[in-house]
Amino acid sequence: MSNDQSSFKMFLSNTEFLPGYAITRHLGLVQGSTVRAKHFGRDMMAGLKNIVGGELKGYTELLNESRQEALSRMQEQAEAIGANAVINVRFSTSNITAGASELLAYGTAVVLKQQG
């Protein structure tokens, strides 16, 4: 793996290690978060879905966007301290206020070296 930005690859994993790689440096906890508020239009559609049932696609999209933003911010923090991987990646959510929630991604930043 190269640290050249044009070919740099960040590994993200929810496991403690990646097969075929050895951890050469432990850089500590990294995190990324985003706080998102519900959209009035999405709330109206969600209210209708509560009556008839089914997936709340507007909220599904909102959560997918939030997860990607939180992961991106966590990855940026890991890259800034010299990591090429984040292991034990987890997500957490919390309500900030009525209609707004935080989505947090966190993990352990490490430097990996390919074995063999």
C-alpha cells in the first residue's frame, strides 16, 4: 500500500484485523459524526406510511446519507494522523433535539502492512 494520494486506499472494517495484513502501528480512536434534521415533506410521507405500512424510503435515504457522511469524516480524521485503516468500526445514534439526530461512526486507526 502506498501513501501516494493518487493510489492511497483506506481500509475500513468492523473486525479487529484484516486477513493478510499485520498491524504495525496503533494510532488510537477516530470518529466522524453528522447531525441531521428531518424534512417536513419526509415527515408527512412517514405519517401516511404509518397508516398503510411499508418502508419509509425518505428516512432510509436520510440514514444512508448520514452514515456515508460520518464514515467520510472518520476516514479523513484517520488519514490526517497517518492511518491506512480503521478497524472495529461501529455506529451510534442519539437524539439531539426533537426532529434531529446525530449519527456517529468510530473505530481504531491503525497502520497495516501486507503480510507475505
